[in-house]
Amino acid sequence: MKRQDGKRPATLRTVAESAGVDVSTVSRVLNGPPSEVARAASRETADAIREWAARLDYRPNPHAKSLRTARSNLIGVLVPRLSDVVLATIYEGIEDAAARHGLATFVMNTHDRPAEQRARTDLALARRVDGLVLGDAHSDAVFVDEIAARKVPFVLVSRHAGTHPAVTCDDYLGGRLVAEHFLQLGHERAGVIAGEPFASTGLDRTAGFVDRYREAGFDVPTLRSAFDTTGGHQAADQLLRQRPRPTAVFAVNDFAAIGALGAVRDAGLRPGEDIAVAGFNDTPLAAELPIPLTSVRSPMHEMGSRALELLTSILGGEEPRSERLAPELVVRASTRPG
């Protein structure tokens, strides 16, 4: 069979003869999973094979490859809602890493509802995905335990649950960083807008903050809220009605913190002057607000990328090892007088 340009297509044997290696080596380098490439050839040999394949315009047969490997090269990703900029950035990291491995991804929203989590998972498995990346795990681990029992390869991202493999920010440390910042500024009365009770992100960030304050001898009131501006505004309203009123508020994500800034404004107070407000994730909006928001920067894109890398290692037969990435406190005017 000839191509439209009249030339016969290059084959694995053509590439192997040009590179001076066995056909099986070429097949593993060009068509095998990432874990197999390292076993098949040295980095220099693998690079040479890829160069010859490009020079000869070798084009693998996707159908034949699928039959040989019984792999779809498709990864399903579940998130609560992709409209959330944090989750969208994490997904970009997943997608970028997948492209480097020759994998395709698709994402589905579950709205953090167990029934939809199960339905979306079934849809993904019906598409014969090689594995899943889950950004919507609940801390009780019931749903992810079910997936593990079905022997589906998966990795958690952003949130952790049980002992399942996960790539997360060190959210506990991030909460402690905010508490340390507030204490250094002299804030003995602080409150926490703690987020949803089923998400490890909010639970860990709250725990890190509260533990540091207790070490300093102070109790901290905490209020639950949705991870959005409305929830943050409502929770901050309640905190500001307490007597004595807190002089600092930590919201466990930036959108709740933006809602808290609105409540502070409505109460006639000035963020950074009358009351300190800090958030978490350091989304792009945080630095652009009229009063820029102090926030804990989490490595969102890297989290997604590392989660996909961890999944490929699991698919390659390696033992999974969870990762916690380091946060960084970015101080801005919302907590800094003057």
C-alpha cells in the first residue's frame, strides 16, 4: 500500500535497519508504554530510534497498536466542576503530561455528588480508559474504595482519601503558614471559613491553622461553607457578628476569601487595616483585586502533571507512591497594614 505521495510507508523494520537495532526494540520505544521504553533501550538509543522514525516519516497504525497492547491510551478525569479555576489549572497539568506520554484525556463534572461520581465513572469505564485521575475524592473514601475493589488503576489529585495513591499540596502546612503570619502580626482572635466537610483540602488547611493557634494558646472558631464567594460571604458575616470580633479571617480557598472581603466591606471595615483576610491557592484573581489578597500558593499545574505521571507509573507496574507538594505564602495588602 502506498501513501498519497507515492512512497511506501516506513515500517518498524525500516526504522530498525536504519537505526541498527532489533525490530522488537523499535516497537517498544515507539509503541510501548513509558515504563517499557526505559527497559528496552538506553536514552541515547531511544532518541536515535525516534530521530530515524521522524526522518523516515514512520507512522504507527493506531488500530494495530491497540490490538497488540490492549490499551486505549485514554485517561478519564473526574472533577467536581471544571468551571473552578483551580480544577481547570490542575486539568491543564494532567493534559500537558498526558500529551508527553502520547495519551488522550477527557474530563467530566461530578458536582461532588456520590451518585454522579458513580455514573461518570461507569461512563469512563465504558470508554475502556486505561485509568482514572480523580479530583473529587471524599474524605470517607467510600467511593474510591469501590473503584479500588473493581481493580481500576487510578490516582487522586488535589484531595486525598484513605491510603489510595494521591498527589496533593501539603494543605496542613499551608494552613500553618497562614496562622504563623497572623500570629506574627499580633492577631490573637482569628476565625476560619473551613469549606466543605467532605474535602481533605479544607479539613487539612483548617487543621494546620487551628493547631498552630492552639500551640500559641488561642482557640479558633470555624464555620463551614461552600467553596465559593456566596458561602464565604455568609460565613464571614457570622464571624463578624461574634463578640469579641475576630481581627483576622482565614478562608480555605480564594473564592471564599473574596466573599469574605465582600462581607468585610459591607460591615464598613477595611481589609488589611481593620481586619486581615487570607485565602488559599493563589488564583490569578487574588493579585488583581482592589485590595490584593494574601493567599497560599499551591502548585496546581504541577499537581495535575505529577498525578498523570504517577498514574503512568502505576500502569507500568510500579508501586504507587503518594506525593505532597510544598505550598508558599504570598503576602499582600489584605493582611498587611499600610
